[in-house]
Amino acid sequence: MSYNLQTTRQQKIARLIQKDLSDIFLHYARAIQGALISVSEVRVSPDLAVASVYLSIFVQSSGQQTSETIYHQIVEDTPKIRFELGNLERHQLRIIPELRFFLDETLNMMDRIDQLLGK
């Protein structure tokens, strides 16, 4: 049995933020060249003031940038990204939540497990 502690309103706002951030990161990744940024999950706090955004960052192995350097650049650009999100959602949300970014390491862990199992 799965217990989902988020309200319907939180879930709707999380989906909206995920969709709009995906569009923003599509343009962001084009500027980086050789990187793909995917918004894997968004969780919104009960008071709708904070959105925790989980990112999967894929980088071509031939480039000099790593997923960590791109992640740190995203964290530095958080105010600009929040401003762009505000422009997209200004008619749907009264207050744009504070954005907190986290690296989603799920795929990296799956690859590591596959390597350890010899697959």
C-alpha cells in the first residue's frame, strides 16, 4: 500500500512546475551543448512556498563538463530560473515557490549496480 502525503493541490502545482521547468531546461541545455537536463520529480511543501526539484543530468563523455559542474551552475542560476518560471506561471500561481534543486542519482545507481552484477 502506498501512502501519498501530498494533497491534490500540491500534486497539481508540482506537475505544473515540472512541465514548465522542463521547457526552461530544454533551452538551458541547448546553451550548454552536449548535456541533457531532465526534471525527474517535483515535490511542493504543504504551504506551497518551496518546491524541491530533482534533476537528472546526462553529459556526453567527450565534453569537459560533468553533471556536477552543470548542477552547480543551475544552483547559481536559481534566481534567474525562478524568474523565468514566474513569467510562465504568473496567471496560474499567486506566489512562485522557492526552488531547491537536487541531483537525482537513481540512474547512476542503477548503472553502478549493473556494473557490479556484470551486466
